[in-house]
Amino acid sequence: MFAHGWSADRLIDSLEANAWRGAIIGPHGSGKSSLLASLLPELEKRGIRPHLISLHDGQRWLPRTGRSQSDETRESRRGPTQPRVLWVIDGYEQLNRFSRWLVALRCRRRGWGLLVTAHHTVSLPTIFAASPSLAILQAIVDRLLPSGVTTLTPVEAAEAYSRAGGNLREALFCLYDRYQQWAN
């Protein structure tokens, strides 16, 4: 779900305008990972091969991928403005400073792009700042509920949003639990 005026194409265009380097930033639970999930198929449609790495709390180094150096060397750049490979790192701020430097260096040397998510600005251009809102939560709820189901009212959505402190993920978990109670 994109904020008004944004689309997957616009984000990818912004990433391309920044030499295929960029960050999606926003607070915990603001939809950064969901946004990435919607971008990956669109990137593939443009001939870009995203290599997704999802990091979790306390993960300071990249996991081993099982790919050999020769495999990575074969993935050369497509041209000066469009990489064939785009490393996508969800949770970039988990990496220590040295790991982030190594990732950036490796991508630059191989002509790969780099797209990351983080809770705050990082040393990459910010291409999108996710900012949760009650309106976005309500739009997601409206989209997810089956047609004609009115079990979750806007008041309940507002209460869940407030209890979750603006964290869309937690508010959706709360509303899902409420819906399950109603359905059973």
C-alpha cells in the first residue's frame, strides 16, 4: 500500500535516479518490509535480479549465502546505469558499521545496486520515508476485510493504532485477533 502519489514504479525510478542505491526508512512496524515485498516483482519485471537478505535483531554480519566467488563474478553489471543484481537488505541498521562499509564496497566494485531498509537515515540516499498513519491502517483493513464485513469499525482501528503506538504491524495483529474472536 503506497502513500498518495507513490507507486512501485515511482520508487524504482527514484532508485534508478540514485544510481541504484537507496534506503527506505521508517519506524518499526511502518511497512518497510511489506513495501520491499511489493517492489521485488516489479524490479524483476525490469530485468533486475534482487538478492534479498532479511536481518533480525542483533545480526551484525551478513549471513553466508552459499554462493561461490565465481558465481558472483559472473553476475556482472548490465550497463553504466542499470545493474543486473540488486542487493536488498531488510534491517540494514542491524549490521555493524564495518559490515555496512563492506557491503557498499562489494556492491560498488561489482556494479550491483543496493537497496536497504532502516529505522533511520543511513549512508545511502533516502528514496522513501514510511510514515504510519491511522488512514493507512484503515485503508489496509478495508482492503483485507471481505466485502460487506463490518466487524471492525473505524473506532476499533483507531483504538488498536493508539494502543500499538503507531506501529501498523502490531495494530494489525490486534485487529486480526479481534476479527478471529468475531468469526468464531
